[in-house]
Amino acid sequence: MSFPLPDNVDELKAMIGREVASLRDVVRRTTERPASGEPGAEVTAPVQSLAPGPAAAPAGSRCLCSTHDQGATGMCSALSAIPASAVLLEPLHDDDTRAVRDFRIVAGNRIRSADWLEAPDRQVGQRFLEARPGAARSGLLTALADLVANGGSMEGRVVDYTEQRLGRLHRAPLLYSAALCGEQVLATWRPVRSQTELLTIDAQYLASLGWGHWDLLSGKVTWSEGLSRIFHAEIGMPWSLEQLCDTLVPDDLTAFSEFLTSVLAGEEPAWTRIRFLVLGEVRTLDLLGRPVAGTDGRPWAVHLVARDLTPQIRSRRRLAETERESDRLRRQSQAERRVADALREALMPTLSEALAAVGLTVAASYRPAEPDAAVGGDWYKCRLLPDGRVLVAIGDAAGHGLDAVARMAQQRHALAGLAQTGASAGEITTWLNELVCSDPAGETATVVAGHIDDSRTLHWADAGHPSPLLLRNGRATPLDVGRRGPLLGALPGYGYETSTTPLSRGDLLLLYTDGMVEHRGEDVTKGIERLANAMGRSADLPPTELIDVLLADPDQAGPDDDACMLAIRVN
């Protein structure tokens, strides 16, 4: 049998309705009793429900009828017809918070769920925690209290019930169901029949599986706990096929119509992947459908098994988003690296031969803390000025990346411009401090700036930077600064002083940034002492080789910060 595919949900629901109506009409005619005496008056067996019916129930129950109205008394009497342990519970509320703190058993039947548990009718009048002390630890009491507070029902909840009796611990997995009955709670429970049943319940949860059964003749719908969990529906109120159609994602209408059409046409098994909109969230399900044929070969019922793929799809989506973000950051990092490479070439120039003409041999090196970073906030400057002096400077702008590069470039070029004025080292540093203080970014920096004049004297100022090391006669020591000033950008209006250090032929002056001497958890003076000792051991090396040796020594340059060095030999 084939059906034309519908164009919208209403047409799909109408198609289902027509097929069900047609099926019922055909079955109704084939099971109709013929008139008496007519040929073929044999009675065809009526259609049997595809869902299992209840077993015969034992009689007998006990209740506190004097406390109930007529309707409640009828409910108490009906407990004996329930083929499982059953009680009617009256909530006991806290006087202050009105929260449910316990229940009173007002009625119960005679069915025992375990040989070590008393029958419910023998516990009438007791508090629930008195009769079932393991209810609190197992979470059962909380679940029943939530049911009172929020309504709804509890269906097929596996409770690992443990209780101590006569000095022994007893344990049993019980399958609880409960629903509101007016202002009271009707609760039933039975033992889990087998380990297989328990594993089936757990498997539905672990594998996000569920099944549903739609009896097309009687209209009865049965859902497993797993399917109810997937659709966030009450297990006692499963959805019809029409209600299921209402939750379809519109783009999947055709696929679901083809799937349902094949099932109703008796084809088996049918499989598809469909998206449903459940409480505002798109849930993706793998559906396997099978028709259940009646005596005439027509599908009298539909059985569907669903697997919820939403968690996996959500994880894949997050992974894809993470990969896209990682790829974006990688491309951004590569772009920044290209920019930084270009800036480094522009900002860290090749040392001029003009310096050698005035008797100085100069070498410099820069090593970023991060291998992928081409340049950070560390910088140096060494060039011959028009008046014959040699500008010498090294600095460290706070931070890393392009922001630090921008601040470093600003400070380096500003210093070079200020040095053209012929001002002293202290004056240049004071003006540079005002420039950094006016930066809206509010970042600080350190610098040692000065010049070597034609008498081979170093005139220098220090703004929060490690003092240069002077290697003389095989021994390196920090230069003595009269008064070290604060970091650039820390104190507007501060006036920096100029210190003077005479240099001699053969001296080697090393300017460096704190990345060479700072190690986590160690005082910086130890790092300076270690660097000075390393210089002493390599006193005879030319500046270029000396810097290479220092950078290659794992005990020198710290791994957590950029490191920059400027070495000047006085010939």
C-alpha cells in the first residue's frame, strides 16, 4: 500500500487519521457477529490488545476509613485490586516551610514485595520513614516530596532499597510508580523481576534508547521510560502519532512521512534519522519502525525504537566550533607573526659600521619567550648621533604581542628623537616618562638610556631597569646607579638623574632585560649574580660569541619572559 506524501504536518496527521479509521472499519466488519441462523454464524475471536493485561489481583486491603470521605474510602478499597504493593500516603508538612518532611500511611494492600518486607496493610497508621527507613537514603522520600510539590507522576523509578532488620542488612531493587490522588499520593512498587529487566532499564538510559508502541485499533499508546525521558514526557501520558508529528522540525517532514508511510504499508524494518523540537531544543533521533500485523496481515500496531543522538551531535558541534575557533586563532597568530617579523626587521636594525669607526664593537640579540612570537616588548638602541656621541639604550614595554610591539616602537622612536636634542640622559628619560604616562593604555615600561661620549664615558639614567653589567679584567659587576628611578608611566612629573661611569679600553658593557635574570620563585639579585659569573667565565670572547654562550646556557635566560641583550666592547 502506498500513500501520497503530505506537504505539511496537518496533511500528515490527516493521512494517519484516515489510515487508522480505515483499519478499524475493516477489522470491525470482519469481527462482527452474524445474524442468528445465517450461514457462517461462527463468531470470530475479538481483536486482542497488543499490550499485556494485568494479572489477577489478590483481595484484601486495610485503611483508616474514618479519616476519609466517600471518594477516598473507595480509593482505599481499590488498593486490593492492584497486583503490586500499594499504599495511599498522606503528606506531612513542616510547620514553617510547608515542605513535605514525611508521609503517613493511610491505606495499604496485602502484597509483599520481598519476604523480609512487611505487607503495606500491616503498616497503616505509621509514618513512611518509620515503615520504610531506607526511603530517605535511597532518594525515594525526596522523589515523592517533589511529586507533591510539582505534580505529575513517577513511573518505573528503580529504587535500590536497603534496610536493616534484626541486625542484618537487606537489599532489593524495587520498581516504584506514584501519582497524586487528590491531596494524597498513591504509590505502588514491585521487585525488579530479573537482572535482565534492571539492565534493560539501565541500558535505555546509558544508550539513550527508548521504545514506543501504538495500538492502532484500541488507540492505546505505551512508552518505555527511555522514550519518555527523550521527549521529556510523562510516562503515563505518552504521545499519539499525531502529537509526535507536531514536534517535527519542518525540514524533516518529508523524511518522517516516508518513514511512517513505509511502516503503515507493512514494510519492515524501516529506518530514518529525524529531528524533533522538544522544549525548545532540537533532538536528533535514529528511528527504527516495525509494523505489528494482525490476523488479516494488515498493520494493527506500530512499534518504534528510538536512539537519541543529540548528546553526540552536540559534542560534535562543540568540537567543530572548537576546531573553527582554533583555526581562526591559528590564522590570526600566523598573521600576527608575519606582522611581528616585519616589525622586528624594522625595529631591531643591523648594527652600523659607524660604531666600529669610533672604537666600539657591538652585538645584540633578542629571544622571545614564546617560540611562535617574533617580537615582544623588549628593545634596544645603539647608534652614532650627529654630535659624535653614541646613543645606548635598552628597554622593556609591558606585555606581549602586537600591543606590546606598538608601545615598544613608540618608546624606541621617541627616545631616538629626544636624543637628537643633545639633552642629558636624565632629561631624556624624564621626557620619555611623560610620554608613557600620557598613554591611555596605562601600561608601564622600564629603560636604561644614555650615551657614550668621545672620552669613553657612559652617561646613563635608569627607570626601574636592571643595571648594566661591566666586564673588566675578567670580572663582571653591576654598574652603581646613584638613584634608580621608578618605572616609566608610574609617576608623572618625576625627574630622573644622570649617572656617570668611565670606561676603559677592553671593557665590555652588557645591557639586558629582566628575562635574562628573572626566574620564578627566585630573587632577581641571584639571577644578576649568576649572569655576572657567566660573563666572567667567557671574558675573552668577542661580544657576538659572548651573547651566544649566554643564551645557550639553560641556567641564564628565564623561560617565562622575553630576553634581549646589547653587548658593547670598548676597543
